[in-house]
Amino acid sequence: MMEQHIRFCTTSDGLRIAYATVGEGPPLVVISGWLSHLQFEWTSADVRAFWESLAHGRLLIRYDKRGTGLSDWEVEDVSLEARLRDLDAIVDAMGLERFELLGISEGGMLAIIYAARHPEKVDRLVLYGAYPRVPFAEGVVKAFLTMVRAQWGMGSAAFAAFIPSGDPDQVAWFTELQRTATSGDNAARLLEATVPADVTAILRDISVPTLVAHRRADSIHPFDLAREMAALIPNARLEPLDGNIYWPWWGDTAAVVRAIRGFLGTEQGTPSGVAVTHLPSGMTAILFADIVDSTALTERLGDTAFRARARDLDASLRAIIRDHSGTPIEGKLLGDGVLAVFTSARQAIEAALACGRAGDDGGLPLHLGIHAGDVIEEDGNVFGGAVNIAARIAGESAPGEVLVSDTVRSLARTSAGVSFEDRGDHELKGIAEPVHVYEVRQE
């Protein structure tokens, strides 16, 4: 078991902020969600195991924001700008020049602002269960704030929305966290200061590698908000996770840890700062998507406008691919296209159809092709003749059309819920023998 060390620092406006460190290595700073208490959380076996899993191979730095936990509770200003002063104080106290940043839930807003303002300090950004704006109507927010002030720490069933599939022990722990972490009035004030905020406009300003990890059935923060953020942050990676529990240390915690550690490059033997992508090798379905006539589009739209739209589409395609259990090749843009691999031909076809719709909706129609064959995985990339064939098949397709090889049709014809129209043999550049292709038709 790892030992946690708690220290204190002072913000520029004179508040005492508590922070804790555990582990050794490159620094990872965590901005918690609505509530935290460094000491109380460490007494929970589940919570402690989660933080220790992230601390292996790095220095994990957590802190209690103003008004919560071991930090000063008596505070007037709890605005987002004020809470950013808490983070500034931690960075200064630790003497951090560069670090990775993890924003959880409400802390995601602060992480987004900080990463956009300080790309020179943030190596990588992770957003878990985060949102760019509070997704509730004004009436719902007012009713919830009234309940927070009146029933804080009393075990109200209304708070069960944070752990809808949780057991009684987890509900009891969350109730105790409320009483320990802050007062009902402070909890309500923190929410009131967050409700008007909307960081959507600055998502495009984030230039650091970003992971957006979110549970699909999160009942507090809809998954659609995660998809939106991943689409707007340039080259962000969306990691859909199963489950509906708000807290990352309950439910399928292992999946959360794998997603974060893989993105940060903390798998054993992997240098810090290098993203780890576990790609399939051997027989694999390969999807290639390429923007139709990008040269003409650039001439018509102008280089800046075209690149902006292409970046947005690239983010959307990668999100779609991951939603269908595929793996886009990170950092591997082939011209204006995206390369992805799947372990299922059916999922590759479903992803290709969804990508085609996204391209049409974005005004950037796509060539789409799928082939299946052996690939070689090396350094986060895939190679082999099958990859070249997938790209050549895509080049034969009409705008928005999905073409597949006979191999893919054979693998998916009884499971994909689509029909295949025979398009005959095609002579493909650089391929010795003709390849028989089919057009995928949505039923």
C-alpha cells in the first residue's frame, strides 16, 4: 500500500488549500468533482485502490478545492476563476513546470480552462465524467439547490442519482462524505457558481493531447456532452465506458484505470507521455475513410476553413469508430483520411455507415472502404498488404458509399443487417490481382 502525504499551501487571495501526494514519477494533477476530502477518501478501500492504481509510475497530486475537505471552508469567492487560483497555488507550491492534468466531473471545466490557457504547462489532459456546461433546466437546478441546503448529509434518496446501481454501503459512504467534505451551504454555493458557466467556446483552443472518458449511462452528466467535447477539442480521443455510476472508483473501475493509464502512457515499460493503444494483430477488419476531392474543397472553402471543418470531422469519425468498438490509429492521418481497425467485420461496417452519414452532415463527403486480412502491429500503427487494399477500395467508392471486399462480405453477410450489391472485380493500383468488391446497402 502507498503512503499519502498531506500538505498545505496558500492561494493568492489568502486561503489555505490542502493537497496530497502519493507515488513517484511524472506529476499527474487531479481536479476533483463537486466534493472531496483527502483524508476521508483515503479510508475507503475502493477509493484508495483507485488512486493507487493511477499513482503507479507517477506522482499523483490531489487537492481539496476552497470550501471543501481539509481546505478553508470560510470563503466568499467560489467562482471558477477563484477555484483556478487554488490550482495555481498547488502548481507553485510543488514547483511544477509541466504536468498531466485530470479533471473529474465539475473539475473538468477547470481543467479545460487551465489547459487552454497554459499549453506550455499541460502535457496531456484527461476529462472523466466531465461536461462543458450544466445540462439541467433552471427549475431543476433551483429545486436541487433547495434540497442540498435542506437535506445535506441526511441520506436523502434524491442523491442516489449519483450511484443508481450502487449498493447500500456505497450510498452510506456518499452520505458520510457529504457531512465530512463540506456544509450544505458551501455545497450549494459551489453549484450556484458553476451553473452559469459554459466553456464550450474554448474547447477548440485546447492544443494538448486530450482523452474524454465517460460512462455511457451516466445519469448525472449525459454521454452526449462527452461526445460533443471530443468532437470540438482538436484530435481528442473519446473513450466510451460501460456503467451508470458517477464515481470512477465504483462500477467497472478497471476499465477507467486502463483508459487513463493507457492514454498517459503508464503501462509497464512505456515512457511517460506516450499514448498506448492496444491494436489487434493477425486477421483484422480495416476501415479507411478519406475526404472526397479535398483539393477542390480547399480551393472553394479556403485553407483555414477547410482545415477547421476537417479537424471537426476527424474528431467525429474517431468518436464513431470507438463507439463501434474499433481503434482509430492515433496520430495517423493518411492525407485527409482516417485509418481504423476492428476485430469484427460487422462493427466495421456499422462504423463505416455512421462515418458516411457524419461526412455528409458535415459537408465533407467521404470515400469509405473496408478489407479484412492479416496486419502487423508496430509502435501503435498497423502495416501490411491488407491495409493498402482497404485504402485502394476506399478510393474506388463514390461519395458517401461504403465498398467492402469479398472477404468482408463473407465475414459479415449473416450478421451485419445490411445487403451487398455486387460491384465486380476491380483492378487496384499496386495490387497484383483484381479484388472483388461489394457496395453496402443499409436495410
